[in-house]
Amino acid sequence: MIGVVMDGCPAGLLLDEDFIQHELDRRRPGQSGLTTARKESDRFRFVSGIMDGKTTGQPLTAVIMNTGHKPQDYDSMKDLFRPSHADYTYEAKYGIRDHRGGGRASARETATRVLAGAVARLLLHQEGVRVSAYVSRVGTVTLQKSFRELDLSATDAHPVRCPDQAAAAEMALLIEEARDRGDSVGGVITCVAEHVPAGLGEPVFDKLQADLARAMLSINAVHGFEYGSGFEGASMFGSDHNDEFIIEKEKVTTRTNRSGGIQGGISNGADIYFNVAFKPVATIAQKQQTVTRDGKATELEAKGRHDPCVVPRAVPVVEAMTALVLADHWLRNQTARMPVTEK
Amino acid sequence: MIGVVMDGCPAGLLLDEDFIQHELDRRRPGQSGLTTARKESDRFRFVSGIMDGKTTGQPLTAVIMNTGHKPQDYDSMKDLFRPSHADYTYEAKYGIRDHRGGGRASARETATRVLAGAVARLLLHQEGVRVSAYVSRVGTVTLQKSFRELDLSATDAHPVRCPDQAAAAEMALLIEEARDRGDSVGGVITCVAEHVPAGLGEPVFDKLQADLARAMLSINAVHGFEYGSGFEGASMFGSDHNDEFIIEKEKVTTRTNRSGGIQGGISNGADIYFNVAFKPVATIAQKQQTVTRDGKATELEAKGRHDPCVVPRAVPVVEAMTALVLADHWLRNQTARMPVTEK
Amino acid sequence: MIGVVMDGCPAGLLLDEDFIQHELDRRRPGQSGLTTARKESDRFRFVSGIMDGKTTGQPLTAVIMNTGHKPQDYDSMKDLFRPSHADYTYEAKYGIRDHRGGGRASARETATRVLAGAVARLLLHQEGVRVSAYVSRVGTVTLQKSFRELDLSATDAHPVRCPDQAAAAEMALLIEEARDRGDSVGGVITCVAEHVPAGLGEPVFDKLQADLARAMLSINAVHGFEYGSGFEGASMFGSDHNDEFIIEKEKVTTRTNRSGGIQGGISNGADIYFNVAFKPVATIAQKQQTVTRDGKATELEAKGRHDPCVVPRAVPVVEAMTALVLADHWLRNQTARMPVTEK
Amino acid sequence: MIGVVMDGCPAGLLLDEDFIQHELDRRRPGQSGLTTARKESDRFRFVSGIMDGKTTGQPLTAVIMNTGHKPQDYDSMKDLFRPSHADYTYEAKYGIRDHRGGGRASARETATRVLAGAVARLLLHQEGVRVSAYVSRVGTVTLQKSFRELDLSATDAHPVRCPDQAAAAEMALLIEEARDRGDSVGGVITCVAEHVPAGLGEPVFDKLQADLARAMLSINAVHGFEYGSGFEGASMFGSDHNDEFIIEKEKVTTRTNRSGGIQGGISNGADIYFNVAFKPVATIAQKQQTVTRDGKATELEAKGRHDPCVVPRAVPVVEAMTALVLADHWLRNQTARMPVTEK
């Protein structure tokens, strides 16, 4: 069982539990032959903060049952450090390490993010905000279209979660190849937030992109974040990069959107979009060199089936973390101005 | 005058004011023909928290004088929104906008980061940590060497702050080209933190890379962050990417370092390295289309000399933000374990 | 079931579960004829953050089972506001109110404080700190001795938790009188923290007494806090009140201790002592006037047995909150100074 | 010069600088023969966060000039610990102590509280909230009337700041007596907040009374806090203490107000009132025993004129801290509920 406490959720938010369960199911392992065969049912239950289907303003607490977890599976890892895992660093930091799996360094932890993110999405839906992510790269297979050319409602039609079916098929082949070799492969997720109201984000340290970057880099296996023009923008001239303001339908908007919907750390009402890079997951079935806790060289050969590519399952995680950042900033923005008082 | 309050700085830290001034001078505009000609002297003064050259444990407050600032320079910007600046979003958020320059959306704000970062660096020096950044790309000119092949002590030898003199010269040409056209150009900064003790960083949301990402994306004009293998790692297979543990000089270390010195969000003692992408600055001397506050199309032609490429001057800013994140996590890590009590 | 998450607990703290259970048992209702007859078993279980009896540095989470809770007992309270309860204010704040009992306004919530406080006490024991509270007043019956004249180890010998047996007997009579009338009665708890190291507490807003006051006033039914000379000190002259410094056993100490062990918001090594005033609990068996949610006058007659005086059971709650404040400040104080570095 | 940074102040608040200066003048020493003759002019100036007299949403920073401060006055205190001051504890905590006066343990620090509190009061005035404090005790002279029997607008008519002129005169005599003896005397301040909207305060740890208690105990020399029925309430029976709900002018209210306007930690719309106990200030002109930093017994005889009773001057400080707590909770309460969305 894992749990999540959501503090600060306003009272009176209608919680659609089917939607929340659906999001959890999207993250769950074992959805297709492309992901790990380990079954986790991920049934959740609210244990505080809800009455008659609505939030009460109390901390919203939920637990997720964990039928598939077997601590003894991890016994063999007790005395060695798995390469590119958190085993060594947890031990270095705390002097004690819980090797039994399902801990804070486990990908299982992302289930709680998806759950909390689903609540945040329900809040954002009331404000008209939509958050959509999809796989835009698997290993060396890159989707060449921008999000504007895609039908984002088609993302879940293919287990790879790339809305372009041709690219999805190619990505699937690469994942299968990795799986068959006992290997893993990385990828990139693109995320788009539409209809975000102008004004979210705080100057200086809590810029909207800063909090998005932190949220994304807090996800296991993420090694990079870029928004708007991103790393490509670093190659450009200002005269090509600047987004000129225009008036459209009597509203201020920009002709282009290389700013990624954020200027000076604050949303400007245009689409917020960004890319998130995932390294290949560290758990592979191939034999690897490593060392034991008492400093002896050894070999590690992981047993069981593991996920050759987490990127498709990470799509709801990226959406969830995006929604949490936006919802937090939406709440924070409620006190940015004095209310207009009527005389 | 701008100021900075540093809370939480331990008592008894020796503050080398020459070092701090030197860091401020590295950020200051007008250092070479490659940067803006606007003169800012950036003399600083501590106004609380210091006695006999040492911190007292009280909030450390410093002010930086501002001889060059002329609010009237900004009068023409009062009623229009500069493209890709924060003018529109500040107004959308707060309903009121201080157009007089030098505010929180101004690059001048980074002087306070450099000052605070210099204090953090002095703290880290006591622990043996070294933080070094340099320019690894300007526009389309990319330094092809890794930080391991470079002499990082040579960074400041060229005003571009690229330690490879050939690449630096090429970058300088591109900056001059942009300057002469009244344009600006983006770039990438690489940063390396050496001798960081294992154990810094906190699981889940406050992973070390998450806080570094947030710190970098909080810097004006930054559009991307990647650490370790970064976006390139997303193209790799796990069997190629994993860092195998080995024993070297009786200590646990890794054969490769694609993890960028961080595993599970916690430093492992290896070099921490990352790239930071800067868009070209928005202020250019060319004529641009934009709109006024009351929704009319207009043209903007910025006057005066501006910085064609901020990336060389951003090197100390990246170092400062890195040092602040590391120092904060170093302090936080002091309570990760119960002290060993002697019987 | 109620739960508590303790974040920031250092790794390697040995958790004596018998001690924790013992503290929970001291708070539990139904311990004697003087307190409510409602049975709650208060068995607890750690669900994260512990391995082999020691903290792992992960958030320490515990749940307490709740065998006695019957939500239907509260059905009659759904549509009216109980006098001096939180019914009206929760509804005014959130627009929705969970009337089913056991919520955040319930005294049951203090069980989690006792649990967390027991963990804090275990940490403080390693540092030699002892926290002891006792009942010093029930209604108009006041214990006339100072804590220095009492044997604090005798507190639990009488169910009233007053270490002076004569005063305890008199207090018990008053509680029985209130119980027999279907009434409740208030009281005062005195708390002493011995062997607190000098240096805990932070200047200005986070003074040690400020955090203690906040912690005490956060306990249900508490209406007052005074430390050291307290309200009586307000009647004194400075020449009588000041604590002169002296040297005793080669250490700096004070001749008197009207400062209550805290000067300038920071502990000075002397005993910290304070009083906490509890109003009589609002739930009584007598008939009371009140109004319904839709604004009609009505009568309330609470059913079942309730606690005529919570003060004896609040003793472990006061100790727990004191321990939490001291442990938090002890952790915080670990970074007050730069470590001495050896050359 | 001392400064204060107010973060989180909403944009668009009109700042009446005359009101703010007036509040600062009320706190200033040297207002009458009853307080210290030390002259401090306390002129303030905003240095950020304001434009055209309105807040901009940026951190509001102000500085207060300090014409009267003479660090050399404190030279004699460099090597000894003044009784009941913070000298010893600062040294114990930080290993270094700034003896030059005006630091964080100085009463001068309260000027910044008054300044920030005046801003909070301006915000609260927009919501109709009034905060009024007055002296209700000096030493053994106690005002016998409740705040309901007093004309709170008369508080400043007498330098003692007690709105009852007879009691004020008696208090003044006692202060003069203390002054003439080179002594100091303590006292009590009562504070009332009227028209506070129902709903301010957060369950469990951030109860409104908890934050008020913390704020009051963070003021120098405060040794006690009680709200509503306070310590007296501890002597009562529940049947006498409970506040029955009634309907008055079609609104829910209570017949009595022993709850002090707060139930379950949340304001209920009734008057919030509380008492704050101040010890006599530690600085007196009489000779006292103490010890030096190197552990030798010595005598201290403070020079110059000092304040025999700070309580009159602490009235605006108590009001300011109350306003800050209420304004913070008012802001926090803006997100307690989902906004009603129109279809």
C-alpha cells in the first residue's frame, strides 16, 4: 500500500473517481506487451478529505493497494549496488537502506503522482485548462511533427502513446527489439498545456518554467527539460526568435510562440509546451559488473521481466506533474491582486 | 540600489569580500566589446549579518549600488509591450506594471544571485567543492570537447568565456556579427561541480537535479536544462547507458558517469555536470512589430546599445545558482542522520 | 483509522515501539472513572520509514486503528451547530462540513500528536532532554507548589496526573462532581523541559517560546500559555525579575530562572517551564440552546458519556507538542554554525 | 538603518504613507516623560514594490532611518552578559555575538513589525476589520473594565495608552516611580479585532489562536498570551463557559463570547480578543551582578536613560502583529473553496 496526502485542495471540488482510476490505469505496468508484465492493480481509495464526492477542504488522503509487491524479490539486492540505481546513494546518505523495493526510489512512487495529478486536472478542467502529453521519441526514432500538426486525442490509440500511428509503429519495433535483447531504451515526452490563463507563475525564483522543470526532473529517469524553443532556441538570433505581439479577435496574442506560453516566468495565455528526456531505465536483464556493500566486485543478473521502455507509461506521469504545478500556481495566483471592492 | 537577503547562512563563515566583488565584476556589463556598453559599477556592501569579516548567523543582507540606472530611459516602454519580454505578463498578472526598469524581470536582478552565490561558494570551498561553468555554444558554434578534455581554469582568458581558444574566437565572430546587425544570439553554458560529497539531494520531489533544474530555469532567458547524458541519453540503450560500479583506490566509484554524478536524486561523489540553454535576449536594435497597452498595433525600435549575447556574462550566474543549490542541500543534509553518540 | 506523516526525522533513530504505545495509552480515553468511558484501543503501526526498528530517513508514517468510532453517533449533529464546537466555523469556512466525527476538529486528532511526539522524545532522550508535564489546576483547585518542589515521576500515580497526592484527590472530587452533573470542568497543565542544551530557538519570529506557544494553542480547548514568570511577571519590577548570571561548577548559569530557560528566544540551558490553560470541554450532557443550519432555534442534548475533564489526558499531548518543538529546533540548530574544519 | 521585506502583498493596495508614519511614531521612543528619552526619528521609505502609491505585487521593501543609533554606546557590553538579555544565548548559539546594538534582539526591531503591520492594517481596512489594543495593566495596577465597557478611540489620549483615564493616571504614577528608582515595570496589553470575517484560521496546527500566540510571543519581553476566557476559563464549568448559538438580525451569532471569536481554530465573526503579558524590561539603571565572557563575576551599571515601561509603546506592536496574522490568514483563506463557476 502506498499513500498520498494532498494538502491545500480547496473545498467543493467534485472528484470524479472514474477519471482518477482511469489515469492510474494508464500508468499501471502490464498494459501491453511493450511494457513490463508485472501486474499491479492500482485500485485506490480516498481515506480523508472527501464527503458526498466532494472535497471538504481537509487534507485529501488516498491509498493505493499493492497486490503484486513481493519484498522477497529484492533479497538478492540487499548486499550489492545495482548500476545507475539509487542503492549506493541512499546508503551513502542515510547509512541505512531499505532494499525491499517499493520505496521512494521506486517507479511505483509515480502512482501517487498520477493520483494527485488527476485531482489537479479535475480542478484545472473547471478553469478550462487541458494538459496533454505524448511520446515524441523512443531511442533514435523521433517524431518529426510539431504538436500543432497532431491529433492529441489519438495518443492512447497506440500502446506507445505516440499520436502519429506510423511513428508509433516504428517506436514499437525498437521497444520490442530492446525487450528481446533484455535491454531498455530511453525516449522523449512532449507535453502541451492549452488554455492556461495568463498570469500563472511568480517572478524570480518561482517562475512557471522553473517549477515545471523541477517537477519534471523530479520524475525518475528524467535527464532533461526544455520549453518553447528549448535547446534549439540557443542556436537562433533574437530577430528570428522574438514573438511579436499582435491583436487577434480583440485580444493581445503573439504571432509566433517560441516563448512556449511563458514570458518573464508568467503564463501569457498561449500554449505552454515542453519536452522531457528520459534515460533508458537502469534495470536490464543483461549481466552487469558491480560491487557489493563490502566493496567486492560482483556480477548482477536481474531476474524476472522488466519494462524495456517506461516512456509510454510515463505520459500520464508527465501530465500529472504538469497539472500539479499549474494547479498550485493557479491557487497561488488567487491572491496576486487586491479584490476589487464595490462602493 | 538592489539588495539581497540571505537567510540560513551559518555563523562563523569567513567572507572574502574581494572574491565576492570579483564574481560581481565577472557578471557586470561592459567588460568587453562583446557585451553591452552600458556601465554598471556593481559595488556591494554588507548591511547586516557580518562582524569582523565573519557571518554572525543573522540574515546576511547586502546591497549593490546602481550608478548607471536611468528610469527615464524606459519611459517610451510605458505604454507598449516589448516582444518576448515580461511586459505583457506582468500587466496581465498584477494589473499594474512598473515600467521603470531594474525590476524583477530585469537581468540586473542576476547581480544579487551572483552575490549570494559567491557566499555559497565560500561555504562550499570549505568542503572542497569546486563549481566551474563555461560557454559551450554560441548560436550555431558548438564546442566539440567534453569538460574532461578542457582546462577549466582558462575559461576567463577569453571574453567569450569558452576555455577552448579556437572555439572562443569563432564564437566571438558570431557575437560581433549579431552586434553589428543590431541582433542578439543565444547559446549554451556547461557547468561542472567537482568534489561534491555523496549524499546531497532528497528523494522524490527535492532531488538534486530537480533543484538544479529549477535554479537554472529561474534565470532569465534560460529555455533548457539537461544533466549527465541529457537529451542524448534518451536515444541510448540501457546496456550502453548504465554506469557500472567499480572499486578504485578502495572507494566505490563508477566506470562511466552518464548519471552526471546523481543517482536517485542524490549525489554519488562523481562530477555533477549539466548544460543550460539560453535563448537570444529579446532586446534587439532592429525594428519590431508590437501592440500598445490599449490594443493598437505599433512599432518598437529600441535605442541605445544592448548586449548581443548574454551567455558569457551568464557564466558566473550559472555558477552562483549551482553553488546556492549545493550549499542549501549541504546544509539540509546535516540532519539526514542521527549523530553518533558516544557512550 | 487515522494517520500521521513525520517528515525530516533523521535516519538511524532507534524506535522503541513499547514506549510509543505507552504514550498513546496515556492519552487514550477510558483509563479511569474520571475520563470518558468510550473505549478506543489506539493500537498503532508504522507503515513507512522504518527498517529493523530504526528510522531510514524516509518519511515516517504511522496509522492508529480506530475500533470504537461510530459515524452514525453523529447523525443527530448533522443539521445543528453544537455550542463552542467547530461546527459553525467549519461550515462558514468551507461551505461543506463533515459531521461524521473523528475529523480534524476532534480530540481524537491528538493521538497523532502523541505518536509523533513520542518519536521526538526518543530523539531528545539521546540528547539527554527530559519533558514532563502534570496537572496543576482543575477548575478552582490549584496546586500551590512549584515544579521544583514536586516529584515529577509521581505524576502518573494518580489518574488526575497531579504529582501531589493531596491536590490530586481534591481535583478528582471536582471532576466527579462535574461528571455527575453532566458538566465539564477546565484546568491548567504545567510542563517542564530539563537539560535542554543552550542554543535552541531562532531570533525574531521563530523564538523558542513563540513556537511553544503556537504548539500549545494548536491543541483543542487551550485558551492560554505563559512561560517563566508569565502573567505574574507583568506585575513585577525589573530589579526583582532579572536573572543575574553566576558561575556554578565552572559553567555560566543564572541565580534565578524567571526567564523560563529562554532569553532572546533561545534556550539558555536552564529548565524551560510553562503553563497551559484548558477551557472546560464543550461537550456536556446538559440541555443547551442552539440553532440549526437553516437558522432555527433548537435544543441540543448530547447522548452518551463524555469526558468531564480532558486535562489529565492532555498531559501526554502537552509533552508531545513540547517534544516536537524542541526536536525541530534541535535539528534546525545543527546548521547554526559552520563546522570546525581540521587542517 | 533597518529594513523590512514584505512578500506576498497583493498588487493594487493603496498605501497611505501618512498612516504608516503615524503608526511608526506611536512606537517611537521619547514620546513622553514616561518612556525613554532616547530620540529615534523613525522616518521610513519604500524602496521597492510600490508605484504611484500602490503596491505592484513585487516584494514591498522599506527602510527606516536610524539617526540616533551609536554603536560605541554598547562597547562596554562587549565582554559581559547583561542579565535577562539575549547576550549569553546568542553567544551560546552562534559562537559569535554582535554586541553593537540594534540587532535582532533589540527592541528597535519592532519598528519593522509596526511598519509591516501598518500595511496589513491598510489591507484589512478594505475588508472592514479594525484592530485596537490598549494597556490593561501596569505592574500591580489593573484596569477592571472589559473592552466592551471602554471607548477604544480614547486609547492614545493618555501617554500610558489606557483608555480609562483614571486607571491611566494610576498607571502613570507607577511608571514614574519605577523610572525614578532606575527600575522598570511590566504590564499587560489587551487587543481586540472587530469585524473579522468568519472563516479565517486553519485546522490543526495553524489555528488562528495558535498563530496569534506565536506572533505575540515573538515580541520581545512577552511572557504570556490568553484569548477569550483565557486562564480564567480554566476555572469554569462547561455549562457556564459554552457560547450558545442564537439568531440575531437573521444571522447566526453567539449569546456570549467566551470563545474569543474563534472556534476550532477558525474565526466565527465575533470579536477576537486576547491579553498579552510583558515582563519588566531587563535594562535597568540599578547595579546588577553578572559574569564576563571569560567567566569572571562582575558588576553591571547601565548608563543613560532607559524605558521604565515599554508597555505603552508596545501597543502599536501588538496591533501590528495581530494585523499581520489576520492579513496572512485572510489571504490564505482566499483559496479555501473552489470558486463558484457560472454556466
